[in-house]
Amino acid sequence: MSDDTVITDLVGRVRKGAEGDKVSVGQIAEALGQDSLPPNLMIPAFAVASPLSGVPLFSSICGLLIALVSAQMLIGRDHVWLPGFLMRRQVSGDRLRKALDWMEKPARFLDRVSHERLTPLVRRPMRWIVQGICLCCGLVMPLLEFIPFTSSLMGVVVSLLAFGLLARDGVFVLLGFMAIGGVVTLVLTLMP
């Protein structure tokens, strides 16, 4: 993966694995590679931020994926493991390809504006804090599915944080921290 096309390459890898009427989580994980934890964190987060989040239970499944991958990053695993019931979950291949089409433009933009900077935010001990926040966001997503758009906003938060880790760009980690504040404010405003 070249340093200047991190996200575009990931979207392309998922697209290659997204052929057929139905696409399983296992096919997507295989396309990303079992040894690539940050991409396996980023793609479900990016997907939740896409129009796919309107599919019932999609945000919950992605939240579980995000939580599982984040937990594995925290304990220092070097490859991803997901339980069989999640690996077998499927989404319409047509919907996934439309979401990937939607992701193309933001992916190219992110690749264009990112480079290594503010690296202390993506190294230990801050790296653990970022991974812990991603874990919490993933665990909360199934609950937020009942409040419109909030799981999509959490997807944006995790996407920013995961992209910051992947591209070693602390500016995106800072943007993720600011986005968390926005999501918390929105949820508190919407709750009675």
C-alpha cells in the first residue's frame, strides 16, 4: 500500500472482494487481509458513515466489528479474529458497491490531505487511548441505532481516529476527538 493512497487502496481491495449478490463480512475481512488491524477497523467505521447505515442492524454489526478489532489492537494481536456468526453476516452486494462508490470521493480527499504529523498522538501511550475510544464507540453503536444518525456520527469519529492511526496523522486524531464532543452534545440534546 503506497503512503499516498491509503484509503483509496482499501476501498479498491474491498471492491475486489465485493462481487456477487451477497457479500459476507468474512469476504471483506479477507479482502483487507487478516494481518491488517487498522484497515479492518477503518472499513466498518467508514461503512457506518455511509448510506448503508440505514440498513436495519447494519450499524450494530459494524459496531461489534469495531469493538472486536479495537479490543484486539489493545491487547497487541497482530492479526484479526472475528467470530463465525459475524464472518457469515451478509449485506447486499449491490448496496455495498453503491456505498463503495460513495466512499471513493472522500477516500481520495483523505489520501490527498494526509501525511505524517503530530505523531505523538498516534504512538503509545496515546495510541492505546485512541484504540480504547474506538472500542467504546463500537460498543455504543448498537444502542445508538435507535437515535437517528448518531451511529453514523460515531462511524465518522472512528473513521477519523482509525485513519489517523493508519496514516500516522495526528491531525485526524485531533479531529476525531473534536467530533466525539459533537456527538456527545447531540445525544444529550436529543435525550429527554
